[in-house]
Amino acid sequence: MGYTRRVTLPALAEPLRAAVRRLLVVAMACVVVWELERSESVEGRELKRVLIRPSGRQTSRRRPVTAPALLPGLPVLLAIPDLLEACDGDLRQLRDLAPKAMPFLDTG
């Protein structure tokens, strides 16, 4: 008889937990974007305008905001407070660091 390797539940538990956590985070982000897309408040309109920019998507006059265009901007927006804290809120330092991150891009 051949040897059959059995995978035990503890061996699968941690990767499964990690996958479930990632799915929950993605689901929460989708709910946030879905609610924001339907928001008509002043804050909602401003947030939509901010989140659309990092996506790089073109919008139409008929439908200027879509969930797929909002979703890429959400992690960018959520990362900004940590970035500002790391640079002590010095926006000039961030502006000076950006070209160094991508030296082959002409930013000037």
C-alpha cells in the first residue's frame, strides 16, 4: 500500500484564518464604498471627489462616480495618516521624497 499524507486541521487553520480575515477586510471596504457611492451629503460628495483621483479612471458626465473607481482610493486615503505621522506632518519632506522613490520619472 502506498503512503498517503494527511493534512491535519491545525496545519490548515492559520492559512484559513488569514484568508478569512482578508475576505472580511475586503467585504468591509466594499460596504464602505457602496454606501459612499450612494451618499448625497456634502461630505460624501467631497470624499468621492478625493477617492476618484488615485484610481486614475475616467468618468462620464452621466455617471461621474462608480464603485470600481472609488475602491482603489480607499486604501490610499487610509494610509495618509500613517504617512503623515511618519514624516511628522512635514508635507515638504513628502514632496521631496516622492521623486526619490521613482527616480526614472520626470516630475519637474
